[in-house]
Amino acid sequence: MTHYFNGIDRNNPEAVKMTAANLNGNLDTAELRLIGCFVPPSRRNGAIAFWTVPVLDEANQGHAVVVTARRFPDASGSIIAGENWKVIETMAKIGFFDPDGHRVVIGLPMADLKAMRQGGFDCQGFVPYKEIIRYDSQNQQYRFNGCELNIVDLVGINELLDAWEPDGAEEIEEVLEAQRARDEWVNWPAAPTLAYG
């Protein structure tokens, strides 16, 4: 497993070598998925995207590499929003079988996923994500998903979100904030702006 705590962008020499990972296409797909599901700009930073890059097919033991990228804030003066997706991790998988592994999966906080679901969206292809900073054996920082994803595999993301309710004042406020931001973004502009009185 290789971690890049601050991420490497698509033009980094290490990233350029990852030709099989289709970085440009998948990083653009990640941003387009957020836009298409009406995730407001204020809630996009910190999202993750990951996908599986087969090295050998299943008949040859199914080796693969999972590439994980994170959306960092856009640089000041950026012309195009979402250009700041960076690779934060590559991890080998051995003996895997994942027929949908090539698909770009998006990780967002539960509050944002709940707001999406309440807005009527099918959240297939999304998973809960809670960023936790950990340290490896060399005392280097890396980003870790603090959400348990096995339950998503067991019951499905839509069923999980339909059943999940925020616990405690902090979680309730987070869901309300996600809903407010989403409603403002979906309904913008709320009314036509008159050019003249």
C-alpha cells in the first residue's frame, strides 16, 4: 500500500505512469458524479473516489490495484472547478473478484448521503466516508475511512440510508446543514433576478 497524504495530481510523474488507472477519465468522472447528484460545491471537498484496476483477470488469480483519490479545495484562481482531485493511495488486491470493480465509487459523509437520499436520489455507487488521520509504522500520516462498509454490502446503500437516523445533536446538525446546502444549491436561483427595478 502506498499513501500520498497531500495527494499527487494527474500531472505528477508518478501519476502519469499510472496509465492503466485512466486517471484523467476517472477523476473527471468523480467530479461529474458529484455535479450530477447535486452535491453542492461547499460539500464536495474531502470526498473520495476509488476504483479497481485489474492487473490479471480472475482466471489468472485476479490481481488488481485499487486507486483512491480525494477532492482537495480548488486552488485560488482555478478556472475549472474540481481540477484538484489527487491520488492519495494505491493498494494491491490479490485474488479478488469484483465484477463492478472498474466503476468509480464515491465516498461522502453520511449526512450528505442522507440529504441525497431524502432528495430522491438512488445512491448506488456511493459509500459512507468519515476521514480519520492515522500514522503508519514510519510515523507518516495517511487518510483512513472510519466507516464500516461491510453493512453496505449486506443491506445495500439505499436501504442503509433509509434506515439510518442521526444520533445526537452534532449528527443532527450535520444532516440539517447538508440538507440546507443541498436545497440552496438545487433551488438556486430561488427567484428570477430583475435587471431593472
